[in-house]
Amino acid sequence: VNPPKKDWGKARYSIPFFMHPVPKMPLNCLPESIDENNPKNFDDITAGEFLNKRLITLGLLKD
């Protein structure tokens, strides 16, 4: 997450968080957060599908 421009240059802390999600867990946008002013930007995907795509992007898994 990038800070607002006014906070650029201020010290920040990062805490890594590693996890193994349930592969079949849906990562869908909450229906109540989608409306005319806030359209859905991404297709539905499962945690396993997302992880595989990410690992391929990083070169850690072959396509």
C-alpha cells in the first residue's frame, strides 16, 4: 500500500505475513460493494488459482 503523497519520506514499518489459504476459497468481490459508481474490476477466482497465477508470474512455477 502506497502512502498519500504528503506522507512520502516518513518512516514506515513492514510486517511480512505468510499463509497458505484454502485452495477452494473464493476470492470474490462482496456483492454489496459493487454498484454503478464502483464496478467489479476483477473476475472471480479461488485462492488456489490466484496463488498459482502469482507463482507463475514470479517464475516459481512453470505454466
